[in-house]
Amino acid sequence: MPSILPDGDPAPLDGSLPPESMASSAGRRLGLYAHVPFCAVRCGYCDFNTYTATELGHGASRESYPAAMAGELELARRVLDDVGVGARPLSTVFFGGGTPTLLPARDLAATLRRAVGLFGIEEGAEVTTEANPDSVTPASLRTLAAAGFTRVSFGMQSAVPHVLGVLDRTHTPERVPLAVAWARDAGLDVSLDLIYGTPGESLADWRASLEAVIGMEPDHVSAYALIVEEGTKLAAQMRRGQVPPVDDDDHADKYVLADELLSAAGYSWYEVSNFSRGREHRSEHNVAYWLNQDWWGVGPGAHSHVGDVRFWNVKHPSAYQQRIDAGLSPVHARETPDAAARHLEEVMLRVRLVDGLPLDVLSEEERSRVAGLVADGLVDPLEALRGTAANGGVEGERRLVLTLRGRLLADAVVRTLLGF
């Protein structure tokens, strides 16, 4: 089952936010994340807040869910207006899950229309839905495109049948190029998500998956190392010795191969696990997270960030539905991180970006540690000395940018900078 929600401070039942914590919203853009918690089956590695039909329980269903999302969207606009930060058009919209496309395309379209009707949307804004390759049709993708969706992110994970089997994926490798072609025909940008390091996956298997992706010419590729979370089927299989444990060296070899093949095919890394064909095809929604913009998360277990406040909704769809039906906020708890926590998060996230971490974010003591990172080959020495407009900075701005080796050891770079 999905992991438990974090502890936090009690949240008011009307969802109101503390006005004194909103000053940092000035100048920020506002994104929307819509969590759709439904899956046809539970994948053995998945720790996300998702539910199959038999796990939903009383009071929640796919049929009633769009109305519940609409209810939270209306509450969000009221809450943000009350603290003076609601009058911002949406900069990005992202439907994630779960498998959002298990809902009828007309329901996703209606939810988007409701969000845009309440908030407006920026010209040319990115609107994404995640999808499994076997959860879409040519008609459903055309419906989404006509409604204003601009991008679909397919959970491909692998092109090798035995790897898909270990991950409990329901699609076949042959389905992916069909889904990509249908999305292209509908006028949608395409992202493909991959997972590497699955037990039993050889380096040749991983190469085959990368070559299959490159052959489909998506606009964007995400490549994530498999993380085995406690409480998942895969973790239990490892404890019983049914599958081998993950191997950090294997992960490193596969990341290096991904960087090599994707770079040769014209993709550039812009975040440690993400590659795109040019800056225009980056996931703007995810970039907004990494750059600490504001976002509201709709749905059970969804997290939000407005001003200095973080808050998250009740986890189970039935509890979420009951809150919305009663006219109450679905927020379970919230927190206001202190300056030290915000600094840790900024360093941890921005160091992972190709645009780099501005050195003026660091304290004098932290900056004194950069030379050691350069000497260890973890940080580009040129970028540590100067930044340029080409990498998203200001001419002459000093930025810390990871080398390939630094990307493999990004967490260690953060620990070194912060003196952990």
C-alpha cells in the first residue's frame, strides 16, 4: 500500500491559509497538479498513492471523482483569493497518478475547462497528462488535444518483455510506438518515462530500451533509477530472495549509457533524470517545482505549496470524497518550513539542474567547499567560476553545475556543500 502521509500541523477545515506566510508568493507563477489515483493493477515497485477498483472502498468511484476535483478547484480559488494571491493565471497544468487516462477523456477535458474557467491560463501554457500506453486510443488523444492538452507523458519503463513483467506493467513493447504515433497525430508533444536497474535487467536490455526510445523520437525522456520502497511487492520479493537487490554500480553504468546514447541522439540533460530536445521541450511543470514556484495539488494525497506554506490532502479517495461532499477542505495537515529547511531544499533541487545553483545562494562557508568539489571532478570548473545567459543565468553570474560524475553523486555534492 502507499506510504503514510507525513506529520504536520493541524489545518483549518475551511482550508484557509495564513496571510502572514504569503509574501513570498509575490512574483511567483501558479501551477496546478491534479492527482488521479486510479490504476488498473498495482505495479510491484509502485509506492504512489494509487488504488485499484477493489481498493477504493465505499464512497469513492471513478464516476464521482471529476465532480470532487471540481469541488476542490472551487475551494482553491476561494482560499487563494482570501489571502490575495488568487488572481494569477495557471502557468502549467499536470494530471498525474495513478493513470489519469483511466478516466474518460471527456472527464479530463471537463476538469481542465473548470480549472481554466476559475483561474485562467497563460498563453502557450504546458498542459500534460500522464498515461499508460494501453490506456489511450486515437480518439481519446484527439479529445484531449482539442480540450487544450499539449503534452502526454507515457509510462513506457522498458522495451524488454521480461523487465516489464518484473515491474508488473500491463502493456507490451509493441503498444508504445502505436501510442506515440497516435499522440503525434493528435498534435501532442510526447515524453517517454523509463526505469533502469530492474532486477534481471542486463546492460544490453537497457541499451535496447534506450534505442527503442530514440527510434520513436519523443520530445522528452525521463530516466529514473529503480528505488525499492518498503511495503511494495518488489521489496517483499527481495526480502524473500526471489529477485536480486538493486546495485548502485549497475545504476551508475546504466545512467552513463543513457547519457551517452541520448546525447548522441540530440537530447540534452536539464535535470539529472530528465532529457529534452531543446529548451522548449523541457517539462515546465517539473521545472516550476525545482525552482520553488507556487502550485496547488488537487486530489487525495496531493501536496501543495503556496507562499511559505506546504500542505497535503487526506490520502484515501473515500476520505477525500467525504470532505468535498461535506463542503470541507480535504487538507490533512500543513507545515511552514523554517529558513534552514528552505535553504536545504533550494540547494538540493537547484544543484540537480543544468542551469545550475547560483553561488550567491550559498553562505561564505558553503562557497568555500566548492573548490574541493571541482578538484574531485564533481563540478564543472568553468561554470563554478562564471555563468552565462546561455545556461539560464545572468551574464557573469557564478553558478555551480554538475559534471557527469557529479550527476552520479548529486546527493553527495549536496551533503558536502551543506557540511553534513
